[in-house]
Amino acid sequence: MAEILYDEVPSLDLADFTAGDPARKARFVQALGDAWTNIGFVAVKNHGLSDELSAKLYQVVQKFFSLDDATKTRYEFPELAGQRGYISKNKEQAKGHTVPDLKEFYHIGQEVTDPTDPVKAEYPDNIFPDDILPEFRGLGLEAYRTLERAGQTLLRAAALYLGLAENYFDDKIRFGNSILRAIHYFPILEPDRLAPDAVRAAAHGDINLITLLMGASADGLQVLRRDGKWIPITALPEQIVVNVGDMLERHTNNRLKSTIHRVVNPPRALMHTSRFSMPFFMHPRSEMSLAALPNCVDEQHPKAYPDITAGEFLNERLRELKLKA
């Protein structure tokens, strides 16, 4: 199939997959597969996340990041390798880059409700600033569950596109090691003193299966097209942006594309402003094998990667990001 060079991220309606109409469902599966095979990104509406919830969570996140550094670091625990709570400025460094990204962020992780599931012992408890922003916990966990459900539905569509059973991913993502990350790209107050390569988020691919981005407060997100052209990611207010991560690319032997993307610095006149965004990084359980699917390997597409589990791959990448020793 000839490669499609999109000028913008394709827009899809998740209701086409869930409405019970076989023809609409099949069209959605094909459109999702075409987009994730070529550009690796889609914009999706009818994902379940209400405007009200999104607005309220963004409000509380902005309140948290407006706190002084001494207060914020009360919720930072370096021994957790960035898995939960606050991660301060100059901590995360994109793979292959020499300077940290210009951001700080907060992580909400999986809460395992089945006490008999052995994966419960793998995850640290969530950390919330309950003493100063008690609403953060409820809003954050509601958004987490909503995006997790949307991600499950999208992975069901991806499974069908790949010729797998629709529920192929279900048991692999049940209580998966997913993270909701609230990001503050802080104002750049002394642009002339920046390191030459310092940007809000250097060019990178995501680690996980898929990423669901619930809006952003300013422009700046760009994706690298296959011909080497950077194009802006734009989405309507009712849409989330969803992209393939490195784990899914690896599992499909590069059939689905984890596309390089970045967040560029704003124009000089706007460098004094903040940017906020909230991606949901959908991870599987650590024991999931990322070995190439047999139907994604043939003479034209030989196996590209050695076998590895999701947990092993995550640890490898956390070390590369300087979050883990």
C-alpha cells in the first residue's frame, strides 16, 4: 500500500465503532488502521471525557503548578523513579538528547481494585495533595478511568485491523501500568540563557501502547511526517489526540507507527506564558510480551526486534530518560 502523507491528523468518531452498525464499525477500523499505519496519530471525538471534567481537572492542575517549589516538592519522591506524584523541573531528558525538557509534571497511576491480582504489589500508591487541593484526587482518577476505557475501545479496533480477536488486548491492559501525566511547560523567563537544544519537549516517541491526550492550553505540539516535514497537531475542542507508542509499534513489527513528535518553544513574545497538557500513557501489564505478532512478520517484513516484556522495556526506557538509575 502506498504511503499516505497527511497534511493534518485524521479525525475519527469513536461512536462509529460502538454504535452497533457493522458497516460504520468496519469503516472506523479501516480508517484507524490507515492513520496509525501512516502518521501514527488520530483525533477522536465521542471518547467519553466531558468538557466539564476536563475543565475542572485543568483548573486544579494549574492551581497545583502555581504553588511555590518548596510546596510542590513535598509531593515528590525520587525513589519512585517518577511513577507517582510530582516530578520537578529539569528531571526528564528525551532519549538521545543532552539537556532536560523545559517542563515539570505530576503522575497519577493505576489503582488496582482487585486485591487478589498479583500486579497490585508492583505499583506504588498514588500521591495526591489532599491537604491543599482535595479535589485533585477525585477529578484525576475519574479522568484516568475515562481515558482508560476509551483506550480499551481503540485497542479493540486496532486488534480487528491487525486480524486479531477484538478482545486481544483486554487481559493485557487490565490493571495495566498506565499513567495520567499533568504537564506544566513553565514560562521561559530568560530565553537568551537557554541551552541551544533546550525545548519544552524534545523530539521523541512515546514508550507505551497508545497515548490519549486530553487537550492542551496552547499551540506547540508537532509530529514528524514520513517525508521529514513537521506538521502541527490540531484538534477540535471535543476531540482528544491519540497516537501509537513504541510498545505497540514493536509488537506489530513496525506495522503501526510510533511517530516522533515534539513540543516546540513558543514565539519570543509568548515565552513568558505557561502551557499545560495532560496525556494518558496507556501501558499494559508488565508481563505482556512485546514479541512481534506472527501475522506481522513475513519475508518482506522480517522480525525487527528481540523479544522483551513490557516491564523490561519500560525499565530500559526510564533509564534512558534519566528517571531511573
